[in-house]
Amino acid sequence: MSSLCGRCGDGKAAVLPDGTVAVCEIGRFLTAGSVRGASLASVLAGERWAEVAASVARRAGAAPCDPDCSPNDDTCQPSSGGTCGPSDG
């Protein structure tokens, strides 16, 4: 939990290959439901989503997750042709 930027669940969600919905790409262990048995909208509007998102300690003035390319920068996609490797830091 201490490695998370504190903005999990703020405007983004991660849908994992098995349909599990998590509050962040980095915090894949913070799951809130599945799109296999419900719509994404219902998972995001659910009580479990609110509970899981609230469990992440918010940091005042939290900057976007590092590295800047992911998960914060939507331009880092396989189709862009660029690389988006892990942070060196």
C-alpha cells in the first residue's frame, strides 16, 4: 500500500484479463468486483468500489504515478510504437 501514489480509483480503473476490476493498474490486489457477472458501470457505482478506493491513503498534493508514462499518461499504448518500461528509480 505504501508504494501507491494515493490516487487509486480517481477517474480510472483497471480491468484485468480475468474480468476482475481493480482501483489501479499498480494496485491490482485492490479488487472491487468483476465485469464477468456485472457491468463495469455497476461495479464502479457499487459499495465495494467505494470501500476499496477509500482504503487507499490519500496524499496531499499527490503527483501522478511514476513513471509518468503509466498508468497516468494515456499516450503510452501499444499502438503508439513507443516503449513504456518500468521506472529506473
